[in-house]
Amino acid sequence: MKTNAFINAMNFRHACKVFDTNKKICTDDFEIILESGRLSPSSFGLEPTRMVVVRDKALREKMKPLCWNQEQITSASELVVFKSKVADLKAPTDYVSRLVSRRMAQKEKYDAYQQRIRGFLVANDLLGEEIVHWTSRQAYLMASSMMNCAAFMGIDSCPMEGFEQKPLEELFEIDTFKERIVLIVSFGYRLYDQPDKKYRLDKDELIEYK
């Protein structure tokens, strides 16, 4: 199969468990990674994800036991906590109206589009607690863009779902009616070389053509 620079970066990327604490990501490079997240797609263009870049060492130490004592929490150069909006996404809301109106000048059109979003939420039973499952998927799109961007720049990352959500939200003093923590991603530079072999399904098992 023909490869290119992006595929090479994908082969470089792995879930880095041990970061070199002596190597830090320069500000300009990390700003590029953050920008790749900002430019990521989201369902209906509603951009429900917010990022908290955690640089306070004391806060990271408090996070660690709530994140299964994973070393990446304290050893990574940068740590990003992804939050998903909840209440603001239950269209029609002022937030949805503001974001939809960016693309539509006529109020009648964006009011109709809000109702379309509302219909989507109703049809998929997403107006209760389940809305977090939908909004969190948007966070994963953003995180994927950022990890791939980092890999393209020779920077390592590790996505983490292993954390105690409610205690972590209490630590961050989050109003869970408004938003929820859905993902954490660490960024930095690997301390050890990545194993040569990358385990993935063969394309014949993974891909089906109709």
C-alpha cells in the first residue's frame, strides 16, 4: 500500500503510557494542536466540547487518584480535560440559536433549523441523560484530530477514559446540569521507543464494500 506523511504519522502514534518528564512541548506547537481541535467537525456545527488545559501541578496530583493513578496525569507535558455541554444543547436554546444564526441570516430559517435539531434529539431519545452520549462523541472527534495532529508533529499522546467521573467533576466544581467531563488526553514525548509491531485488524476483516 502506498503511504504518505499522514499515514507515517498514524503509524508513529500510539497510546503513550510513559512520558519523558524532562521534555516539554513548546508553546507554539501546542497552540497548533489546540487549533486542530478547534477546527474539528461537530454534529450540526454546535461545537459542544470545551477543553481545560491543566498545568497546575497540585491539581494534577489531586486528579491522579481519581484517574486510576495513571502516571500520564502527572508526567505528561500537557493535559487536556474535555467537557461536553448538556443543557445548552437541548434545542431550542439561546446557545443553539447563537451558533445556528452564524450560518443563517434569516431568523425564520434558523428557528426552523433549531426545530430540526430538536426533532433529531427527540427521535434519538437524547433529551435526558443520554444526551451526554451524543455530545461526548463530538469530544472524541476533537480529541482524534488533536492526537493525529500531534503525531504528525512527532508529539505523543494518550487518550484516557479511566477516571471516576463524578468525583472528578466535583474536583473541577462542574455543574453537571450544564456540562460533563467525558475524556482526558495527555500530550508529551515518549520516554521509551514504541514497539515495532502495530496491532490492527486486516483490511479484509475491517472493511466491507457493497
